[in-house]
Amino acid sequence: LALCNPLIDAGFTPVIIDTVLEGTRARKFDDALFAGFSIYTDINITGALALARDLKARYPELPLVWGGPHVIMKPEQTARHPLVDFACFGEGECSVVALAQNLSSGKSTFENVPGIIWKNAQGALVRNPAPEYVDVNALKVYPYHILDEQLYNLKNGKIYYEASRGCPYGCKFCSYDHTQWRNRAAAKVIEDLSFIEREFVPQEIQITDANHFMNIPWVSQIWAGKIARGLRFRWETNCRFDTLARITD
């Protein structure tokens, strides 16, 4: 869903297929430019490979693009697999539009797409340079309107929102980018949360940040803004215990 706004703005029509809620029932991909997989390092990979194998059998020319936490952690290993045409190891917003434009124009080389590993005509892996960081303040609220309301129960349910990205700590079990913590401006976060409550009236908003409490004045401004505006949703987020310990009552 995070990649949909850039694609929509560039004139493409993204379609979400949630195999957790929909299963892997057959879908037609006759007019698809590519199929993208977002995977974690768990049984999710097994199901994704089975679906990829089915897609390649039915649509041999359909490019398969893999991303997500597992690919960030193991990009070359992922890219070597015969069911992987492109492995995205950077922030997808920085790669997906250029990749879609290349594919739609029939190009067979992809040196201009940052943050991907691809296979050249000889089958050798080519690792492109990493992209610049995305400007988190330029990101829009996810386009929830393209989702099937019958599957997700968005109204009066739970909605996800990203207020910051990254984490400077180097926990070895974590696939997050450990070089920078980047936050949206507090005023933008408050406006976005107000918009989400107005449009969907969610019971809860899950703040998906890796470490939400990195900047205490910023956090205070956001949640004081929620109170001042009378926003009623519950909220939940993530942080490290040592970060949480710095917070006042």
C-alpha cells in the first residue's frame, strides 16, 4: 500500500492482493506490468514462492519484483533465485515508478532504477546504486480507498500510519535501516491523523514507526495536538525500553 501513491501519481493503476485475507486463489494477470511481493523471513516466503511459481507457469513473461524486510536483509541471495526478476533493497517509493516506467516502455536494461538488483541478458546479477532517502514529509496518507472494504473493515476498525522511519540503534535481529531516524513534521502528522479520523472514524490507529519516541518534544507536540483537536481514536506504537524510560508520566 505504501507504494501505491507514487504509482498512482505517475499514471499507473496498482492492485493490492492480500494473500493472508484472500488466499492464493487464481487471478488474471493478462494486463499486469509486473507482480510485486513483500515478504518477511518466515513461512510467508513459502507461500510467495508457490504463488510465484504458479504465475511464471501461467505468465512466463511477467516480471516478478520482490521486496520487504527479508529482501532488505538478504538482497543478493533473494535476487539469485530463478523466480526473482528484480530484488528491491532500498525504499520502494524511490524505485517502483522508474521500474514501472522502464517496463511499460519495453526496456530490457534497468541501470537507471535505484535500489534494485536485476539480471542482465547473460543472467548475471547487477546491483544498482542505493537510492537517496525518501522525503517522509512528501509522503501522502496511504490510499486506503483502493482497498476492499469488505476485507479490511477500515471504518470503525484499525488503520496504520507511519509518522517516522528508521532507527539509529543496531539491533542485530532487526531489518530496519540503522543509519537515520527521519520524522514527518508534527503539524503534518496531526493533519494526517485528523484526516484519517474524519474519513474512516477508526477505533484505533497503529503507528508503525520502528521507534516512535526518539524525539520527545516531537512526540509531545503530536499527541497534545490529538487532545487539542478532540480526536477520539486509540493508538498504539513501538519503541525500545531505554527510549521509553526517558518519557515523563
